[in-house]
Amino acid sequence: MNLSDLIEEYIKNEINKNHYIELKRSELAQEFNCVPSQINYVISTRFIPELGFYVESRRGGGGYIKISELHISQCDYIKNIIEKIGSKMSQSMLDIYLKELLRYNILDANSLSIISSALSENSLKKVDKLRRDEVRADMFKNIIVNLR
């Protein structure tokens, strides 16, 4: 498990306990022995509204970041993901979305594995490298539209 995954797991565990977490970026970075920008990366890619989260931040000496979970319907959740994906999707973003679909019981582990394999770099190796992320995005959208 990489550092971003560990940070994400920590934040999600805290959210599960209290329905939200308030944190100071610098303190969390110190706890994980990383730079604050690593915390920013995790928050900006893994705690977005399309994945069911609301992030509020306050800057300054007493600043904090508050992350809470949104409660949206499965249909709205999938619709938000489709809108967010856009025209391209990297393998790493696919993995993030798949983990969230599993977390919200929209996919089971077997389906996640099949979709991940079907849209992997290895499966798309015959597609021109410049177009792989476009093909992956289109295929993923088509798959999740049919989950409804």
C-alpha cells in the first residue's frame, strides 16, 4: 500500500467514526512523515463530491480542513462520476473510482476485478498510447451507465 492509500484510509476511518474529520494539513503531514502537498493531493483526488465527499477549508494560523461524507443516491452518484470523468481517464483514476464503487456497494469485488482487468494498461496495449485514456474513459462510462 502506498503513502496516498494510507492517508486516504486514515481519513476514511476517521470519517466513519464521526461522520466527518477536521484536520490540519501540516499536522497530518507530520504524522505521515510527508510534505503537506501530499495531503493536498490525496484530498483533491480522493475526497471530491463525485466520490461522495464535501471538503471545507479555512486558511490561516487556525486553519483546518473539514471533510464530511455526502449522502446521495446510487443513481446520482453514478451520474456525478460520469460527468466528472470527462474525455480521459488514467489507470490511477480508474482505480480510485473502482475502490469507491466497491466502498458504496455499487460493485462487488469480483466485478471490480473484471472491470479493472478489462480497462488496464495491459488490456489496452494495442490502443495507441495517446488514445488509451480516452478509450478507457469511454469504456468505463459505458460500463457504469449499465450498472443502474
